[in-house]
Amino acid sequence: MGDNGIYKHAREGCLVIDSSTIAPDATREMTQEGEKLGLRIADVPVSGGYMGAKNGTLTCMIGCKKEDFKEVEAIFKCMGTNLFYCGEPGAGQSAKICNNLGLGIQMISVCESLSLAKKLGVDPTVVAKIMALSTGSCWSVKTYCPIPGFDPHLPASHDYDHGFESRLMKKDVGLALKEASRVNIDLQFGKKAMKYWQDIEDRGWGKKDIGIMLHHIAELKEKDE
């Protein structure tokens, strides 16, 4: 929206799509300003991580005017296999931060489970395989396991580089907590997760993939020790 920004140069009627993960209020502000200039605005944050992007199987959460959905959907079919209409502009962001709040909590729980397995003398790789096929199954263990060597294609096998940066997870959990405060809902697990992701950043691991949480938890000590 700045002097050299897209809004100043786009033609009237142009469809402007933002795939950032930002506050829903920011998208709504962008929409209001864009519509004053005759622009059509859509927010399409995506999910699926490194492998989803590489394989073109991302999940796309679309917020736009209903009459613009088909056009937006056609654009994103080249990179995603799961496309959802979430509602008016800003709704895509709301859906994304809800998803990432769950992921932020989920990855911590998986890393706690695998750390406990190691302490109990059970190979965490075996436990991860059990979880992937049992009631503990979730994306963080089945598709994005944080154990180095579990899958040679994942960031965990490459020193947790080139993945979903932990600092971005902290940002997304923070956005969810801000929205929770706005609508007056108390997210206790979200608040606890925020502390964990803040600890990761404080350790200088903000640019490391979220699987680095496994190392953080493995190194934590009981308060009484």
C-alpha cells in the first residue's frame, strides 16, 4: 500500500492475492484500502510444509469475495491439491492461524513423547513408527517426523535447515493468541506452546526447522533437579 507498492500501480479490477500468514485484521485493512481503488483482494495462506511445496500438494485456505473464488482456485491448483473457501477476505488468515496453533502444540507433544521414549530405553524411531500407525498419529510424526534420519528428505535429516522456521511458528502462535484475546477465549495450551517457541528463539534456533523442538525438550531438566 506504499508509494511504490502494488496498489499504486495495479489496474482497476485487478485481483491481488496475498499468501503471507499475517493477522486477519491486517488483511481486512488491506481489503478496505484495495477496494477503494477498485481492486479485488484475496488472502490465500498455505500449509503443507517443505514437502507439500515441493510436491505441489499444499493446502490453500482462501479468503475472498465469493464471486472471485473460482478464479483464485484456478490459480492455486498448480501448487495445491486441497483448496478451501473459508469466507470473506481475512477468513483465510483466520483458518491458517488456527491450523498453525494446532501444529505448534502438536509438534511439542510429539517431541515430548519421543524424548520420553529415549529416556525409557525404547528406540524413538520405533515409537515414531508406532505412533504413525496408532492413536498418536498426526502430521508431526507421520509426515514431518523430527527425528534425524527418519526420512532423508526432511529438514530433521539436514540439521533442521530449509524447513518451517521456528521463529515463524512463534509468530503464528502469537497471532492466534492475539485473535483469541480479541474474541475472549483463553487458550492455555497455546500460551504454554508460545513459551516453548520463544525458548527456541532465545537459544538462537529461530531459523531452524520446527523439528528442532526435539533437541530442546531432550535437554530440558526437571525443575527439582
